[in-house]
Amino acid sequence: MTHRTLRIRAAATALCLGAAALALLPAPAGAAPSPLAGDTVKVSTGKELQAALNAAVPGRTIQLADGTYTGNFKITAPGTAAARITLTGSPRAVLTTPTGGGYGLSLNGAPYWTVHGLTVTGAQKGIVLDASDWVVLDGVTVHHTTMEGVHFRTSSSHGVLRGSAVHDTGTAHDGKGEGVYVGTANTLTDRSDYVQILNNVIGPNIGGENIDLKEGTTGGLISGNRFDGNGLTGVNYDDSWVDVKGNGYVIENNTGVRTVNDGYQTHSQLPGWGCGTVFRNNHSDLTGATGRNPAKYAIDVTNYDRTGCPVTVTADNTVTGPAALVNPGVPVG
């Protein structure tokens, strides 16, 4: 073997050893690890979390250790249909804001994320989605926000909130602070369509409706939830668990207790909206409802028109307490 060959091999060995040594050096403070897509990034501080969110790529999982993460955390990196991005932690991984203001967790232009297991608290708004389609919020807990707990808005379509708990929202007690809010009031440009709210516990101490479905939104599914209206005030028209102002929603297999006036309501805030809702197999306990309206309904259809604004109420809906199932003139079948 020539001296030249020996020199080349020695140089290559030195380069490999140098790269290995660099790989063993700790990352700078606040920097996120940078594994390949599909790997898991583990974080344990607020700085690490935001850095990992900034560096997220399709297929990656960000794993939160138990503990408190202080900040207004923002997600802007998109996943893909073939490779979602996952943010996951136990309920003991708690996101909170330093001042109680802003959003606990914001997704903006960030489709195809799954947020699993963690807790968001101590913010103005808990989890807010803007222009973020196909986002799944799974098994999260949101509580003690001054305004709404979870908000799908700015045309965030095909979102899912499932198996989660939302309580103690709207802590300002001004008739605002819905548990889950879909769309934007007084506009038809927010097409947060086909949102599914499934098998959640929403309440108690929700400052507005447990769920508010705004005009301009279409085709959502509200199924298998348990509503507790303790906390409704009636101050800002918040006197039911669910207020439907969008079109073509299916409301089914839900149960509710403690309300001010009604269980479910439909309204036409703008012409042609608040129509086409289907109510199936919902069980409403209106015992103790003390609202100002003398008539109380499990399902209050305020804008029924058989041809122009139909609503379907099936016979398997039930009501308990001094209330009617639905207002006069609305067929049940």
C-alpha cells in the first residue's frame, strides 16, 4: 500500500470521527432536535416546543414531556394528507400563556396536523385554527379561558374535535366564551365547513353556548357529546347548549343537562342560513331551566319553513322536565 493511499484513508477516518463528535455535542439552548421526517422530536421546555413547531416537517411527531409550557405557541408548518404532523403529550403536558392573553395554541395555514392529549389553559382563547384544513384535535383538554375554548375559523374545513374536554371558558362572565365556535359572526366568507365535534364533554362553566355554529358554515356533524349548561347567563343570547346558524348540520346522539332556556336552537342571522339541520336521537334534560322565555323547548326551531328552510326532528329525540320537545308547527317524524 502506498504512502498516498495511507494518507487518504487517514483523512477519511478523521472526517468520520469529527462528524461523530459533532453529533454528540448538545444542541444550542432553545433549539429543537432535527431528526428526519417520520422521527420523533422530544421537548420539555417552551423554547424547545416553539423551535420544534417552527421546524416541523410532514410525518414528524413532537412529543411533549409532562410539565408546564409557557408561551403563545404558534404552528405555521403544513403537514400533508400522506404525512400528517403530530403534536402529542399527556394531560399533564400543559400549555399556558405568560399573561393570560393571546392564544394558547394557534394553527395558521397549517393543515394536516393532529394535536393529541395535551392541556391548554390560562389564555384568552384556547386552541384557534385559521385556514388550517383537516386538523384533528384528539383527547385534548381546554379550560379557564377568558373567551372561547376551541375556534375553527377563516375557512378551516374538515376539522375534528373528538374525545376531548372543554370547560370553564368565558371566565369574564359577559355571555361570551363559547366552548366550541365554528366560523365567524355576520359573514359568509368564513367557510369552515364539514367540522366534526364528536364524543366530547363540554361544560360545565361555559360562558357562552357549549357550541356555536355560525352562518356561512355548512355540513358539520355534532355527535355523541355530553353538554353541561351550568354557566350559561342569557346575557348575550347564550341560553342553549348548541346554536345552529349554519346550514346542513347533523346533530345526533347527544345528551345535555342544565340550561337557561332551550337545549338546541336554530337561527337565521342572514337570509338562507340556519336551514337544513337534522336532529336525531338527542336526549335533553331541561329540569330547572329558568330563562326569561316562558316557552322552553329541547329543540327550538326559530325559523322553520318546510320548503324554504327545512329542519328535520326525528321521533327518537327526547326531553325531560317542564318543556316541549319542539315548538308548535315543526313536524316530528
